[in-house]
Amino acid sequence: MANPQKQQINIELGEKEAEGIYANMALLMHSPTEIILDFARVMPRTPKARVLARIIMTPMHAKLLQKTLEDNLNKFEKQFGPITVHGEPHQAANPIGFEGSPNSPGEQK
């Protein structure tokens, strides 16, 4: 069986997207066919956070993202030292930070 050639993809990054969005909170939800990641920013003394970006992907792509993120975090820690996560395990009463949500896509916390 012949090896398929890898296709090169040119990726364009627009000026607005290149600025990026700072998020310090992520909400994750899933259905049988999709993984939904909502990214938000929580500010001190502000009782409300607004979702700034929503990414919807297949479970397979989410798994590939997980592996790539793990690989990059390992490389980061080898170069800069361990990343300390304060306050583990994360408590729902203190919603600042990244957290997972068992809710279905239409439910709110």
C-alpha cells in the first residue's frame, strides 16, 4: 500500500484574530457528536462573565487537541519549569479559572 502524501495547508491569520482573546475561564460541554468549548474572561469584583469565543469540534478533533496541548505543555515545562495550579481541586463556588461542565449544550450552570 502506497504512503499517501501529506497535503500542505496554507493558514491565513487575519489582523483581528492575530490580536487574540485573553480568557481565564473555559466551560466545556458535550453531546454524542460534538465537544463545545466556551472561553470567557472573569474580572475581579465583577459578578458576570461573557463568553468571548465558542469552539465546536468533533470528539476526534478534541482528542487530537488534547494530545497536542499535552505535548506543548510538556515542552513548556521542560523549558521553563513546572506549572503550578493553585487551589486544586477547583471549587465551583469560586468560578475563576478553567473548569469542565457536565451540562448538555443547551443547559446553563
